[in-house]
Amino acid sequence: MTKRVLTVDDSKTMLQMLQSALKQGGYEVIQGENGQEGLDLLDKHDVDVIISDINMPVMDGITFIKELRKQPKNKAIPVLILTTESSQAKKAEGRAAGATGWIVKPFDPAKLLEVIRKVSP
């Protein structure tokens, strides 16, 4: 069965890069451009992994993670934050919200797939 990944980022270029890397890795991809779109997609689709940016309009990534973690069906889904932010304070905030891991942009597609396979074997 093909695993499904939800990617949430306000950059169309980043969404395209993620989609390309994930499809090459054999994943099905659904995409949203902010945290609210991400939550709406989670209402309609089951996913195996979520990759989210932090800095987005409408709803930022930290709020998105906090909100999705409130729903029992989303408690166990691995959430990877993909962002240009690399400060320890932001990482701690992400972990506190419920993030599983942290990837700094620009990402290496092979490393991204490796991390996804680790968090969702």
C-alpha cells in the first residue's frame, strides 16, 4: 500500500520540490499552502507522515501542529518541520507542539526520504 504524505508550505516552489522528491520515493502526496488548509485536508484524508513549514500565512506551522495533535486520530502521525529556521528555541517550540523531527531548508531529497522512512517504516 502506498504511503501518503501531507506537505504544508506557502511556497509553491517548495511544494513542487517536495512533491517531486516524495513521488520519486514512491509516496502519494497531498498538499496545502497553510496550516488551515492542512487541517482541512486531514479531515478528508488519512496520511502516514506530515511535513510542514513554520512561517506561513493564515495559520503557522506551530499552531497547525498543536491543532492537529488535539484530534485523537492525528496523535501518532509523525510530523516533520521543514523550515529555514534553525534556532534551538524554535526547535524546542516545535517539539513542545508535537513535532517528530526537524529538517532545515534547502533539503536534500535523499535525506528527506531517509528521515520519512525512519519515522514511518
